Amino acid sequence: MISLHARIPHHLVTRDLAAVAMGQKPADLILRNGKLVDVCTAGIMEKCDLAVYKGYIALVGDASHVLISEKTQVVDASGKYLCPGLIDSHMHVESSMVDLRSFTAGVLPHGTTTICPDIHEITNVLGMDAVRLFQETAADLPLKVLTAMPVCVPSLPGMEDSGATIGPQDVKNAYASGLAFLQGEQMNFPGVIYGDEIVHEIVGHGLAADKVLTGHYDGDDLNAGLNAYIASGMTADHETTTAKGARARAQLGMYVQQRYGSAWLDLPNIITAITENPGTDTRFYTMVTDDVTSATILEEGHLDRVVRKAVSLGLNPIVALQMVTINAAQFLEQSRWLGSLTPGRAADILVVDNLTDFTIEQVFCDGVKVAENGKMLRPVSFFQYPDWAVNTMYINSLSPENFYIPAPGTDTVRTRVIQLIPGQVHTRSTQVQMPVINGALSADPDNDIAKAGMFFRHRPDGRADNSRGLGLVSGTGFKPGTAYAATVSHDCHNLLVVGTDDDAMALAANTLIDQAADWWWSGKIRFFPFCPFLLAA
């Protein structure tokens, strides 16, 4: 076990912080002669010192008068940049395929010191039990975890079968009991703009609890619809994929959460709202990962990767940093605590080699060095999950016949196909002429058309036992004899099977069904207990 990462409330140390700044009390940590990135005024403070006490910054500037004791840690930051810790204001830990504690160990060396995880993925599986369990896993971590309460479980009422339902009273109780820091993404934007009573009751509980409400506006109407959505209390949105949509949101006072994850790569399209409009005030622009896998974090990074991408697209490095520090903190209404290296703020400090490559050499959380040169210095202990949380697959074995798609006629039929769009969350509906073979439709890998099946898997009592759907999808690039099965199927997390061969699809599905309970543990990495996956060919 590691020693617990403790945080002291600011109001308990104000006299001590003043004493440190005045040279009357020794600091815990002093970083000397760094080039401090001033995200408040978008500048660089040369040869700047930072003095830290009990996890808070006491002084920014010349610390030559600050007292030093035998316990004071002094870091020479000459030639290095001092940056605030990075804030990911919208993301889903579940998409990393590891649990929160392993995720913490993965992202801290990359400079992410605060996350706002919307945990609607695990909540769609386990309901309010998931929210309480997640709070337990977040205890005493050096990573600041500002949990967003899931408010769309299921995400599309009446259109999908999930493992749980979250209602207005659940949301109200969660806020009252301190289970959530802000509201998760409100995906039911039609319910918001057209006045659904239940949706607005949920929104009302968020506003009454003085929570920041995050959005998911996927509509094309940037006039009446977007205005209605924002007027209902939504403060930020990550779903725009165009510069026009981003600019419309910012002009209406909504924070734009420019997304750059593993699969959804919207940032290059959105950022032109700034790069092609010199002089644009960027205070309402942030950057988020949304969904990022552990492979992406390991190979490319986390928010540091997003900063590098933004800079490569022509954004000023300091402006890019503002988007994942002070702008995010202001959106969260936490800029008195987070987002800048200024007196009284949390001492979440990055020592960085340069602002273009953004190579992070040291990471401090609350004044404690937690990572150096890409490695954790303080190991994070594992969390022992209860059996009910890791055994969540309730589905019988499938046969090739379960993937049979009957079709009328004996020749050909025109049918709808889901078309994937690389780097985008959206899909297109297309129509294709398909041959009918023995009264059914088959995959056509030569033309990049695969089968897709979704099977309910959430209830041991057999409810919705026959709930399943079959269709066709293009854009996978799957070869003949290939199949993929996963219970990572946003946002309902039923069993998704995609493939070009019915036998292979049954093999992939059944291998996952048989082994799901054992797959949550693998060596030193804990796969998220609700999202095993398999690729079979």
C-alpha cells in the first residue's frame, strides 16, 4: 500500500501561507529560476520562483527571502518551463479499458492532474451502485477526480436496453450525498429543447444544487435549438465537430470542449475557428479527450498529446495551455483552486522542457512530486472489486444461426448499411443492393460490408432475454473470416459482435461470454470489469 495522498482545506492554512510568503516560515518546496507560464495574462515570467506550503502555492516571483529548513525540497528549474497541471474537463475512464487507479498511474506522468470523469458507462451497467463504488476507488489518489453525475441512463430511453435506469430522484440524492461534483453530459438534447418533463426535472436538480451542467448537443440547429439548450443551463459541450458549431457555442457563452481522443479526432476541424480568425478571444475554448484508450496514453500521451496536436495545428503554445488549465478551471468554477500557478492555488506543477514538444520532466500534485521522466514515483495501490461488480455478463452461448438476417425475395434486396466515418463519432445511413442467399443476407468483405449484432446481457433474471438487433456496417475493413466481440458498446454496453463470418462471430461472442468473469485481471493492469473485449479471426 502507498501512503495516502492527503489534502488540507485552504482555510486551515491561510496564516501559514502568508507567513511563508513573508519569509517568516519555511516552505515545503521551492522551485527556483523557472520560466513560469502565466496562463492568466498569456505570458512568460522569466527566472521565476515558486514557494509551496501544505499543497498550496504561497509565493510566485522572487523567493530569495523565503525560509528554508532541513525539510524543504529545493528544485533547480533553470531553463525549464513551469506550467499548471492539466485539467481534462470531460472524459470517461472506462474508455481507457483500465480502472481509475491504473488510469491514474497512466496519466499523471503525462501531466494530467485533474479529471472530470462522466461515469455513465459503468452506471449503465450497475446503476447507482457504480457511482458509489467509483467514489471509493477515487479515495486518497494524487489525481484530482471531480466526478460528473450520469444523467442519461439509458442514454436513449425507449431505444435501447441498459442494465440500469437513473431517474431524477437518484440525481438529486447523489448531489445531496456528495457523490458528484458536476452534472455529466446531457445527451437527451431533444428532451431538453422540446421540454421533456423528466429531463427538465433532472436539469432542475443540478441547478438547484448549484452544479455546473455539461452538455452533449448533437443537433444541427444553431439558432433556436442551441439557444434553448444553453438557456436550460448547459454550460459546456464536446459534441461539435465543426468550426462553425464551435464558434456558435462560444458566441452564446457556452464553453467549447474541443475533442481529441483515440477515435474521435475532431480538434483539427474545430480549431480553425481560432486559427483562421486572428484575434479571437479563446477564453471559452477548452480541450478534452472524451474517450481515450490505454494504448493511446502509453504510446502518445494524454492531454499532453492534445496540447502537442493543437500546437502542430498552429495554435500558440500558451493559448493551448490555457485551454487545458485556466479556461477549464473557470468553466468548472474552480479557478480559485485550480488552473494557474498563482498564490493560494493547488500546487499542481509541471516542469516542462519546452512548450512545442511539451516534454514533461516532473509532475507535482499538491506540492508532492509524483512522477518524473515519464515514470510514477509513488505507486498506486490496487482496488479490490467486489464480485458483484466484476461478474456482470448474463447471456447464454450464441450459435451461427443467431446472426442470420432473413431477407425477402430470391435475387437481391436494397438494404440500409451503417457507414463508419474515420475519426468521427457520427455514422451515415447508406443503402446498398445486396444479394439474397438462401433467404438471408451475408456479409460482403470484398465490398467492406460486415454484419453487426447487439445482444442484451445485463440481467440474470432473463429480462429482455430476446432483446437483440442485427444489421450491416461498412468501414471496418474486416477481412473474410474475421469477427470482433465486445461489451464496450456505448452507451448501453450490451454484447456487440461485428464480423464477416457467422461462425467466427459466434466464436468471438462465446469466447468472451465464457471468459468475461476472468478477464478483469491481467498482470499488473486491471481491465475495467465491465468492458472485456476480443478480436478473433
